[in-house]
Amino acid sequence: MIGSPGLGLEIQQAQNGGAVDTVYALIVLAGLVGIGVNSAVRLLERRVLVWYHGSGAARA
């Protein structure tokens, strides 16, 4: 195994154990992590590629 067990394994184990409330909580957590990562990457993109976004506005 390359990495440590992650959120997917926890969801699978909760599903196999019949813990429906835990499965839903972990799915919501995975969604929130995804939103956070997406927001961080978008912010980084705006800061690093300021020249790219500026040139796109000039063309429009």
C-alpha cells in the first residue's frame, strides 16, 4: 500500500458496518474538503496567473 488509509476507506468501512449516519457525514466531509481545495487552487491561480487573466479581459 502506497499511502495511509483515507476517507474513501472510512466511508467503505462505515457502509459495510451499516452506519448510515456516519456514511452521510463522511460524504459531506469529502464534499467540504473538495470545496476547500477548489477554492484554494482558484485563489492560487488568480495570484500566480494574474497576467493571463488580465490579458483575457483586454480581448473581450
